[in-house]
Amino acid sequence: MSALAPAGLSQLVAALMARLTACYALALSSRVNAGSDTTAATGGPADVKAPQCRTLFVDDDPATYLSGGSRVGRDAAGNGSFTGLFRPGATGVIWDQGALQFYRPNGDMVVSYRTLDTVGGIAYDTLVVREVGGTLKLIGNQYVYSSSVRAAVQERDFINAPSNTYLNVGYDISIANQTDSNGAPTFTKVEVTTPDNSVLTLVPTVGNNGLRIRKPDGSVTGTSIIRLNAAYRNSAAAGSPTTSSENLYYVSPPQTDAQIGATPDQGVWKLEFFHADTTKANVIQTHRTLTRAYTLAEASQVTFAKLTPTMRAFLQNLTAGSGRIVFTTPPSASAPNAVAWGTPQVNAWDLPPLAVIPVSFSIYGTAPTVNGVAGAAFDDTTSLAASARTAYVTCTKATNADAHCDTTTGVTQFATGTSFNYVQLIGRSRLGMEHFSGVALYTP
């Protein structure tokens, strides 16, 4: 297949953006089966009713769309593809800056885009589309499992040990820790072949919602990011963050800026899924990055979301001795244990000019210690509105053995003794680079 885009493709992409905008311009109850225009609805492909929306998809049928195991719709937890079709807050969203990024082996195209919502929120992502009779239609990557690979840049801000604050660069290999009907992991492992043909193994853990990298010695890290290098913010600091005691993963030896800078933007990563049910054949999914990882010099110019001075002082006073926050109160149905990061009166973070808008907020910690045995690591995440400066996180069990949540009151919440020592804001740039603004309560 020719690597050159056919004449007129830019107009087809622009027309797709205009059609998406026209669909989202409709009132909620016109787009989908909804009881009102002001309350989010639930439903599936068959509930998309407006012709302007249905004709966006192959065969004019939203049921043909599949991407990372997700189909068009919105469930009670807010999950699904194109959930905005079912949410009043997405009414009036503008789709623009569509651009062809590359062709998939079957001839489908990957198109990048930007969305602008009515309250100033900006988001970037990609769509897999298919040309049908001179029109671009949404089809998705047709993958059955949720996965992605994106370049990543991270700041880890150690509020109780500022001299340890550092930057790191690499690639985030995101693979959902899918479970079966009994709450047991679906996969035993996923083998990832990188663009330079090295192989990484990611495995499910008890409490994490995504798979984690396993080191060659068999130990499992607390990360899905393959880090290429890192540097302290304080140039006078001795040593390198790559040798810290944090349970992260760095390539060995770390790559120099010259090596990172020479890497092509678009690299192909192969993911092979191994099932716990050995009667199921392995599944292979591939991902192509849109941009290479930053060099450390480039990362040093990135502006990140920052804790407000009030929130920083509060956290330092709360965690200077322990390095963590622990849920000490018993479970309560009326006042469940949750994480309120900031208050209506106190913003938790600021967004300086040029900083990428965070779209989600995550906490990382451990389940309660039982009979002297430390609890398993966990992570929990919530999505954010563009205007958000606070976050509220509830407990979510990753597997049936995950003990960091309590359900005895009928309300799922953090169990007494559960603790967390790291939080992170996540945003995404125009070419899909993930920006992680991390706050560490502990000292490495």
C-alpha cells in the first residue's frame, strides 16, 4: 500500500470532524434514548437514534464499532466507547484538528483529533476509521482487549524530600487487568515486543487495575512504564533516580538523550496475550506510537500541574512523619471511606500556562496489613472535568483477592488500614504523549 495519502483525504477527515460536531450538537434526547436532556443515560449501540450519529459508523450501525474490547454505549459506571453520546455535558463538543497519522495493515486509517467542550476542556486522542464509498466511517481497532502504548513524561514531586524530585521519560504500556466472572485475572501474562525487538513481560497483580512489568529476576514492579532515563530537578543532587529503591522499571543501561532523540516517532509494539484458560489461543494486538519519548532536556522544559501552596503545606504537615495517609476509621454506609483530594474551598492543584489539562487522577497504596503480612499494592482512578482542581476517589476491587476495599456495609469503600503514599494527575498531549504529575508522600 502506498505510504502517501490519496488526494482529497484531508477534506474527508475534515468532513468527519464536522459530522461528529453535528452529532454532538444535538440535544441528548435527540442523540440517544434518554429520559431527559439533563441527566446522563445508559445504553448501547441500539440506543443511538439520531441519523447524524448512527451514520458516523460503518454500515450506519454503531454496533459495528469495537475498540480495545469496548463498544459504543455507557453503563452505570460510565464505561464504554463514545460515552459522550449519553452524557449531557458532551452536548456542544467541537471536534477538529483531524489528521491522518498512519494506515493500519488492513487499510484502515488512524486519525488524530482534538475536542473542545463548552467549559473550555481540551482533549486529544485518535480514531480508527475506514473509507466507505468516499466517506470516512468509525470502525475502531477491532481489538478484544483494552491496551495502548504511548510515550510518557513524568515528574515525581517528593513533597517531604524536595531534593529527590525528579523527571523521567519512557513509554507507558497500558493493559487492563481483565477478570473473569469469578473475579480472577483473565491473563497469566502479556509479552510485549518493543520496536527494537526486546521483550518485556507484564503480569496481573492482586490489586492493580492494569498489568505491571515483571523484571528478569521474577520480581514484579509497581509500574507499567518502561523508563529510558531520569534526572533530578536539583542539578546538585548526587547519583541518579534510576538507582533509587522505588519499585520502578528502567532500561539498562539508561539511554542517553542522543539515543532517545534518534528514535523514530512511530514505533510498532506487539502485545501477545496469554490466557489463564489454556484452551484459549493467544491473542496478538499491535500499537504504533505517534511520537517518541522526550529526551531529558526536552522533559525539563515541560510544564506540569502543581500542588497549590495550601495543599502542599497541608500534606507536609499530615505525612512528614509517616510518608503515607492511612484510613483509620471503621467502614460506614453513611460516611464511606474515600479520598477527597482538596475541598470546595481549597483547590488541590493549579494548572500553569502550557500545562496539559489532566483528564484523570489516581492514587497508589497498599491494602491493610493482616497478621504481620503487608497488603498488596493497589491503584484507583477517577476521571476529571477540564475545570476540576479537586478529585474524589472511591474504592474499586481489581480482582477477587483484592483486600483494599470493604463491602460489609453494602457500600464499597476503602478498608480500615488501607493506606496510600502516591497520587498522580494524568493528561495527554496532541500527539498522545502522557503527562504524569506525581506527588509522593514518602521519601525514597
